[in-house]
Amino acid sequence: MSFSATSTTLPLYCTSRFRAVRRSTRAVKIGTVGVGGTNPLRVQSMTTSLTQDVAATVRQTLALAEAGCEIVRITAPNKEAARALKDIRREVTAAGWEKLPLVADIHFLPAAAMEAVEHVEKVRVNPGNYADKKKFAVKEYSDNEYENELERLHEAFSPLVLRAKELGRALRIGTNHGSLSDRLMNRYGDSPLGMVESALEFIRICESHNFHNLVLSMKASNPKVMIEAYRLAVVKMAAENMHYPLHLGVTEAGEGEDARIKSAIGIGSLLMDGLGDTIRVSLTEDAIYEVPVCLDLAKRAHLLWERGAALPDREAADGIDPFTFTRRDVVHLHLGEGCEVSREQPPRVIIPAQRPLSAHAEIVKDVLRTHTKNKETKVEGLLVQVVQAKDDLPQLATLQKMLAPTVKFFVVDLPTGTGAELLAEFKPGARTVWARRFEKGDAADAKVAAGLLDYAARTDGYLAVDTTAAALAGELGAALAKHPARERLLLTQSGHEAHTHAVGGYRAMMREAAKLGLKAPLWIRHTGAQVVLAENFFTARLLEASMVAGNLLCDGLGDLLSVETEPDRDKMVALTYNILQGARTRSTKTEFVACPSCGRTLFDLQTTTQRIKGRTGHLKGVTIAVMGCIVNGPGEMADANFGYVGGAPAKVNLYVGKECVKYNIPEDEAVDRLVDLIREHGKWVEPEPVAVGV
């Protein structure tokens, strides 16, 4: 999102950019379960069985409910599947879950929706393909032609609205990026604005019939697009006095850690701003694994909202345009050969040594082992701590000498209470960023910071000022802004201010920096002090780091990143790079867009995705979509380079961009043919040999 030092208008999409205040919405009933208003954040998932297999679908539904899922969605791609919902509803009720709402997922067929609404508590429709065309046709619509299309849409959608109103059902208007109709595409492009306008057309039809039992979603596989679309939807709805609850999700997130990271970035960023009333984490895994991730996010959201409600208001905005992504402009830093920091460069990675400097021999082994494992996820910056200068500085000199050819730069945490006098006799053996915490921002802090910046300039190094917005607003900020070596400055925040959450602390600090005219690069430093809920397992640490770092990166903030909460070194390195990949700010491997399985799927998504990843996972900068059916085909994989899409049972269609170039390939040949297609388009490179014994 773009950044302005002069912007003073608080964004209308949320109450505060600095504290988590839940958005006030209309309360909607899905059966007996309330969504929005003062209701808790609801958790939902979706079955993956063939809907007509009633027994299998009921088993999955009950398993999801027992795991903590509060709403279960079931695909209804045709009238036969929609009719099966009657028996599924009956069996779920007979099993003691009569209050568990079921949702029919509809694409393309209004007739299936009209059948489904008779049996379940809610129907989801995708406005891009419910009554509109999706052929990627280019056509200029006159205003009169566009109005005629809207009238046709009103006629096609109204019967479902009226029947839902009569039966007391709920509807979700669920827009997906890439599945916009040709009419919307030609007017708005494949954009967040087009997504929002598509949903608003359907909402207006509902309101014309005085029907308000609605939930809205704006899903995309790209967290940046998804975040922007939801924010824009809230603003556009508010302008028309609409306050409907939001269903949050990152669609086609894939599987494993990458999918959880992308979901935490997209869903977590919005929850931190107070948006969201029900959530689903879409995984290309058994549906049961979606529920714990949702529950972990929901716990953190409620804690943030409780704390945010008790915090004082900040009246000023942070200067970021939340609807248009633009990297914040920063001064150029040279941190080593091929390791530049600027607006045009990807964020750089800093890895904590996790050992005292006295163990420099072990630190060297750790770094070399990391570099051997994967050439794309190296230690660019190494973070070490100086505790006692007399003992540690000689050890630092030795470490820099040993690793200078390998590590691009060193970041040295200095103890609070010390200044440049600590370093008077020390000559760095490599490019060094000196980091120190400044909490007060008073004259004493200003003097120490100026002295350290002088030393950094003399030794061709840099100074990372670890501080807060409040401290930067004092004498500290004034001293830094007028210092002749201010272009050797970085800003970071290892804690956060008491009256805000971690992201709000960074936003506030960047606002103060903009006021001072400081274009110092931002080091996102995720530490234990920024954790919302400390839990001792990896997924919790993954979610926490992704919610903070991913949120900032998707707002255009962040030029360096360290994740300091994960004790396992290999996981920490991978997590840091994977957050950058998930936020679409740095690519170090293939990006996969893979839909979660459902009853429409024409092949085994989980095993197929694993096979494709095994063959193509090393293709840096390439995006491959794996889609189970045409519903999640060329439209849903909006920004993929290549697509592997179910075309018929045991048959696969291959895409380049949105164009189908190979039809009805036997499934057992399709992965090989995909690799051939990638070769034909010049995107293939041979994988590196796997390192042994590391």
C-alpha cells in the first residue's frame, strides 16, 4: 500500500490502524448460529467427499463438528448433489447435530441453488459464475448494455433470494479473484474493485427484496489482493449503509506450512484490523486439519479485540493508503556484494546465531550447514549479541573473519546503556549493522544514537535504532533526522508500545519517521515480546510471525526480516523465507496455487499436488496452479504461469496462463506433460543435486 507523510484521514475500513477494534456489523442467523454482531468469530470448513455419497459426507461433517467446526459447507455442483443435501441434513440431525448449520456451495447452476435452499441453512453463490458468463471475451459495454445485463442478473438471482427469505435461510455472496464475469472484467479488470462491485450487484438485488440475512466474502490466492479487496468491500458497503458480516479466507492456499503462512497473512492481517466474523482456512489436505488452524487464529483474534477495546484511541492515521500496494520508499543501503536494500530489492533475511559469541566455531558450522542445504535460503545477515565487550568483541572479530566470504553482513545487538565508547578500539572485519534499543527518546538517547551513528559512518557500517513511535517523536528523532550520516540508519522494533499491538507499533513508528523525513529502511524484527498468545508448538509460532510480518509486508513496509521466536534453526530459516514468499515480496521457490478438495474434484488433489511439487518445486519465480475441476480452473488460478486442471474423470487439461493448451491428457501422463510444457516455455531449470549428510 502506498505511504504518505501528509495523509491524516483515518482509513474508513477499520476503527483504528493501531489497535484491534472489532468492526460493528449486522448479526446474521445461519440456522441457530449467529454470525457477526457480538457473536464470537465462527470457524468453518468444507467436506471433500462426493456429495451424492451421503454416508461419506455425513461422516466427514460429523468429524468436522466434533473437531470444533461450527459451520460445514458441502458442494452442490448439480441438482442431483443438491437433492442429496436433504438426506445429509436428516442424517446429521439424527446424529445429534441438529444445530450445526450446513451450507451448499453453488457454482453456475441456479437450479441447483433452488434445490439446495430447500434443505440447508445457507447457500453460497459465486456472483462471477452464478448467472454471468466467463469466457475471457473482450467487449466494450455501453452504459445501456451494462444496465440491461444488470436487469438480467436481477431476474436470474431474485428467485433464490425470495425463497431464502421465505424459508429463513442465509446467503453468502462469495466473490473469488479470477472468477469475475466477462462483463465485470471488461469494466473493472481482474481487480479488487471488480471483485467488490461484483458482490455489491448481488447485495443490491437482495436489498431490493428487503433480504438482509447475508454474509460477504472476497477471496483470492494472493494475500495482498485478498486484503485489499476486503478493505475496499467494507468501505464501499459503508457508503451504501451496508454492514454485513465478513467470511474471511485465502482461497487455493495449498498445503503444509506455505498454506498456513498465506492464510495467517491474509486472515490474520484483517483480524488484527478488526475485520472478520467467520473464517475458513483452505488446505489441500484432509478437511479436519483446517479446523485447528482456524481455532488458533480465532483465539488470537479474540485476545486482540479484548485488548484493543481497552486501549486509548490514536486519532491520527498512519499515512498508508490501505487500498493500493506500493513499497515504502527508502534510502539505498549496500550490505554486501549482491545484497542491496532499496525499494526495488526484495527484503533481506537476518538469521539469529542462537549461540553466544564464545561459541563462534559452532556458529560457523551452523551457517555453513544452512548454506549447504539450500542455495536459495542462505544467511544473508547474521544476528549476534554483544554482552560483555571485553570478551565478546574479540570473538566477533574472529567470527567475521571466518564468515566474511559467506555471510553478507553482520547485525550486532549492543547492550542497553552502552554507546560508541564500547567500540572505540574495535575495527569490524565485515560489513556491520550495530543495533541498540532506545526506549526514552530523550536527550541522553539522542546523544548515544548520534555517537553510534558517527562510529558507523567512520567504519562503513550502519546503525539500527530499535525504538518506538513515542521515543522517535522526542529528541531522539530530531537528532537522527539532522545527523549527516542519517542515510546509514535503519529502524526496527523488538517490542511494541503498550497502547497498541505489534503491527500498530510499527505503523506508528513509520508515521513518525515520515514526519521527520527519515527514509530509513525498516527491519521487521519478530520477537517473543510481540506474540499475542505464547504457545510452545511450531504452528503457533508460524501463525504469530506470519500475522505480524506478513501484515506489514502486504502494506509495503519492511526491507529486512528476522524471525526470532523459533528455536529450531532449520525451521526458523525456512519460515523467514516462506513468509516473504507468502506475502509475494520475495520468491525462492515455486509458488503453488492449489484448491482444497471437494465433491467436484476429478482427481486425488493431495497426492497429485505432492507429485507436482516433487518434480517442479525448485522453479524459482514460477507459479503453478493445481485445480481439481473447471470451477477452480482458469479463472480461479488468476495469476499462475501454468495450470494443471481436472477436465474429466482421469483426464487433465494443461494451461499456460488462462489459455488451455493441452486437453484430456491421461492422468498418469499429465505431470510429465506439465514438465514438458514448462520446458517449451523456457521456464525449466534442472534441480540442484540433493545435499547428503547435512
